[in-house]
Amino acid sequence: MTVLEFDGIPFDPMAAPGGPPAASVTGIASVPRSAAVAPMVSAGSATAPARPTDRTADVVSSVSTAEASAVDPITEIRAGVVAAHRSALTAQVALQRGILRQALRRTGSDDPVLADTTAAAPTATVRVAPEGSFKALARTDRVRLDRVALERLIHGEVAAVFGGGYHRAGVEPTARLAATTTLVLSAVSRVELYGGHGNGFVRAYFDGDVRAAALQAAEVFALYTGMPLCISGSTLTGDVTGSSTGSTTGTVELVVEALGLVPRPHLVATASFGPEIDPVGVTVAVTEPDGVDLGPGVATGAVLLNEFHMAHLARGDQGIAMGQEFAEYTGMRATRVPTGGLLLVDRVRDFDGARGNLDSATYTTEYDSPADSWYYADTANESMPHFVYMETSLQAALLMGYYAGPTLTQSGATLSVRNLGGTATVLRQVDLRDATLEQTSRLLSTTILPGSSLQTFEYTLSVDGAPFYRGETMFGYFSDEALGNQTGLDAGHFVPTWLAAQPGVQPRVIDVAARRADSTAPACSRRKLALIDQVEVVDSGGNYGAGYLRSLRVIDESDWFFARHFYRDPVIPGSLGVESVIHAVQEWMLDVGFAEGMGDPVFRIPGDLAFSWRYRGQFLPSDGSVELEAHIKSVRRAPHGVTVVVDGSLWKPGLRIYELVDLAVELVDRKARS
């Protein structure tokens, strides 16, 4: 086990908590590196270096860097507690018992305010899940239901209709269709998970009461998405608003406007019947039996925590998510997992530790990675992008460390979680589409410090029992004061980029935005993963003389990830900082011609190369810009591809806060390997 270091203080995870650290260690943050003098362009030269024509040489060298000094005392970065949020959540639960549409609009639910509920229903199938869309708890290929199938749903035979994924061990399947109305649907001709405006669509034929038809179409969608699976013994309750009444024969088209799991699993939709009948609004919710505790391990089947608890930990009631000891954090800027498309852990299967025992614990988590996930569509990688490897593993590792209760030792303090560093290795190549990632994590140590706590972890990810990714990491829980005074990686001193220290060098520019604008351009990250627009290149520059890359991105306070990471505590995910460096390297590899002659070039994360990172600061919405650089460290050719290894850093204005060591990118020809 590698000994971890935090700003000059080594931490041995295997030592007793609170015990003295090792006197001298080599850790993640202090990888030994031998000094080397890289060939430089003359400072007086205003001419861009010539582009190389041969990249086959293997350039491997090291540089020495100074270690950061201890963190200084601290200042506030933003207001903390919003006490009204907790009372709003309490009101939500009570109001949703009545399942009134107006109640959902008044509450602090995790869904946006409904808009344009009379809009016509587009019905084209969306084959990629929009980022932030509701993630179904179960999946089925069945999109049509006949009368026989509908009658089975009346009797609660959901798994018999939709498939085995709709059965969970320990979950009592009591939710059923038309529990409060007479069945009027005769058939469902189409169910689309991301149809309508992106949240879901149902088209069904009915004979009878129009309001019952609207309610039952919404109930079908709730069952289709597996909502009842997160609360054992639950039922569907609903309400229909609008003036339309009466019975007829016709078609109902349901467009889901919003859906989520907080405060209880629910959906809100608009049902249309054609030009002769006004649309109606529909709300359906999953309701637990009276008096049932929904906390960890209760009413959740055979798991400790499920998707319902993850949603509450992200932006809901922490008492439900983690247990009543955490209820005081509801509504506060506290430790949370991300929301939306950045929430990348689904369930905690088991935990051998105990609340208050901060010495050690082992636990198993799961994350389902559907093939239609937004990040598969947006990445230039052959399979899962690098940042998802990092995010899912780090979220899962942290989760039960937080559950053990390090923040409970400092009652009343507002503590936010930040990753501080780690190292990780891909063990083997595997396509993770439609896979369930199983992670075994181990809490190694907890160190309580004034105004903060530090925890170390190790973890292994597997698919079908076979490991494919392994790492270790350190997290810190920091008070407002601790976060307010960032000294970065260089003890508060300004350290310029390599390019800024070479005033006579004129880099050439790769126009990433222009290439991305070409929809046919291969191996290009797009949409939510369009993280850089251009790359400046010095072909023979950098610390190793093998190439230098720089990119500057202006921070927009409306950038999508701030709303996801974290609720009431917006910062750029460190993993997306790493991903942006990867994109710069990918664009350079294509620009210098490594893909020439490849029939289908794709990127992937090479195996058996350990990558280390160190974070000593955060990118806030108000920080203005993200500046990155990468030093090409080695270029290795193989029969069907090229692997490039770089070291890199990222700056907020005036402060270097991320350091990356041995970050590797591989470009391969998918056709040559098929």
C-alpha cells in the first residue's frame, strides 16, 4: 500500500488513527523524478518550431518538482446554511401524500418547475439519454403492451411483463396498475424512455373515462421505469388535474414533463386526447406503507442503500440517505454526491463497518452503466471516458467513509468534501456498455484535524467478477475557513506555465472547435464533453523536449457541471480537469498524424500504466478561467496504435492547483483489431 501525503504531511493508512505518521515516505504526491534538461527554443526566436515528421522515438525522462507546503489557516468562500430547505422537504413529504400536482410545484423537489404543459408531444425515439435525464431503475426491450400484459400489471406481475430486471431480492412487489380505477386501457402502442420532450412518452388506446386513461398511462410509465423497486411494499398513488371529464374511445398520448426520486419517486405529465378534448395534467408517485422508515437498510430489499438514497444524498434529506444522525445536514452546503449525469454510483450492497468506527471498513457498491448513457455518445473514447472511471470509483470509495461519520465528530460545522489525490491503473480493456460495475472499497484510515478530516481508501472495480481498474485515494472534509485560503501546489507562490516562461516562443494552434463543428470528424469529444476549443503546441518544447501543449478555457458560471457538482457547493469536478488534458493530448495526436492509415481511429485508456493526480485547490464559478498544460513524456508505437504519456498541470488565475503524472492516452485502429 502506498503511503499518502497531504501537503508535506505523510499519512500511513495502515497506522492507527491519530497515531504519528511515518517519518519519511514516498507517496502519491511525491513521486521521485530525476532532473533532465529539455531542449528549448531560443528565447529570442519569434519563429514557430518546425513540426516533426517522425514521432517513432520513445522519449522518456523525468523532472523534479517542489512539494507544496502546509495549508494556511482559512477564510469563508460562500454562505453555508439554508435552513428553509429542510422545512421545505418536510412539507414535501406531507404534501405528496395527497399527490397534488400543485404540491410538486410548490416544493423544493429535485425537478425543475413545470413549463408548457400544453405543448404538443413529439414522439421520435431518442437513442441517447440526455445528460441529467432520469435513470430508470430497470430496463426492458418491451415497448408495446397488449390487454393481457396490462391485466398482468393489474395483479402486480411487473417482472413477468417487463423482465427479470424488475425483480429485486427483498423488495415486495406490491405496486400495480389501476389500483384505484377500473382498467380502461386496451393496449399500449408505444413507450419511450426518453420520448416526448426527453423525459418519456406513452401512447395508448382506451375505452372509458378519459381521466382514468391519463392516470393509467402515467402508472404504466412509472412501472416501466422501475420506480417502485427502491421502496419495498410501495403503492402507486396519483391525481389528475384539468377540466376534461367523461367517457369515450380513443388514444391518449402522455408526455412526461418531470420525474425524479426526491422527495419520493414521482412523475408529472400531460395527457392529450386529440382536438376535441382538452389535455389534463397527471401526477403519479410511489408511496411507502404508513409508518415505514426509509433510511439505510430499511424498505430497500437486500441492499443497504439504493438509488433512492443516492438521490437524497445528492440533494435531498440526508437523514433518509445516511440515517437520522445526518439529518442536521439537510438543506446545508454539506458533503454530497453529485447529481444528474454525474451521479455515478447506484447501490451499496454491504458494509462491514459501523457508525462511529473510523478505523477501517470494507464495502461493496454497484453502478449500472447503460449503453445509452450520455457520456458514451459524447466521448472520443472507444468505451467509457477516463473521467467516468475516476468519478464512479471515487464516489463509491468516499460514500461509506462518509457514512462511518467523520463529520459527526464536528457537530455544527459546515464541511465540504474534496478529493486530494490518488493513483489508479486500468488492469484490462473491457467494454463497459450495459455493464454493472461492482466496486470493493476499503476505508484505510481517518485522521481528524482542526477544521478538517482526512480519509484514505483503496478500491477495485470488477465486471462479472473480473477486476479491470484499481486505485487508492485520499479525501478531505473541510470547513468554510479551510476552503477559503487556497495556497495551491506551490505554497501560494505564482509558478507560470512553461510557455509563459519562454517569451520568444510562438506556438502553433490546433482549432479544436472547428474540427468539432464537422459532424463527420472522427474521434472527437462533443456536446457536454466539449471541454476545450483550441490547443497551443510547441512541437519540440516542454520539460522533455518531445512536445508541449497548452489550452485556456473561460469559465462560464452557467456551465452545466456546476449544477451537478455539488448541490449548494458548485465546483468543477477534478476528473473533468483531467479529462480536458486528455482532450488536448488526443487532438495533438490526431494533428501530428498518428491516425493516418487507420480505418477507424478510436481512443482508449491503456492498461498497466499507473496514473497519479494531486489536487490542492478548486475551480469555482467565479474563478474566470482554467489553464492547462501538458508535457509530452513518451511516445510508443505498437502494431495497431500509439500510446502517449504526459505530465500536466492546471491553473486557476495565479495559482497552480492540479498536478498530473503519467497520464496516458492510446490511439488504436478499431478495424485493425476486429
